[in-house]
Amino acid sequence: MLIFIDTNIFFNHWYLRAPLFELLANYVSNERATVLVSEVVCEEMNAKFQSERASAAKELTKAIRRSTDFQLDPKPVVVPTLNEEYDFRAILKSRFENL
């Protein structure tokens, strides 16, 4: 059995931690199915991750800057760095034994 999965299923599930992916991984393992994901999907997910992470960092910085307007004596807030490496193909390989 072959299961082909496209980007829209993975979007916003960057590390495949949702219960749906646990069920799918168990199904693939139990049924000896193979998950098919194209190289284009992996590249697209990597690009979308980078874009969404940059957007989140920008929003966080803006919110922190705006919050100082509500403080008489604003304290410096350190914005966490979001520079973790991301490789969607490696995440898939760790999640599905038949990829």
C-alpha cells in the first residue's frame, strides 16, 4: 500500500506531533504501508517553515516593543532566538519507518 501526502496535510504541523500523525505512523507500521512524499513537498515545507518562523519572530518583537508602552519603567526583554535548524525530510524519516 502506498500513501501519498502533499504539503497541505503537513502545513503548520512542523514536527508532526499532532495525534493524526501518530495514528498515521502506527498505521503505516502495522500495515507495512509506504509513505510517499515528493522532494518538492520537502523543499516547500522547509521554505514555509522559514517564512512562518520569520513572521512569528517579527510579531513577537512587535508585541514586546508595544508592551513597553504600558510600563512606567520598561524592563528589557530578551527576544528568544528562533534559529533552530529545520529539515523536514529528516523529521519524516524519524516519524515513518517506511518512507
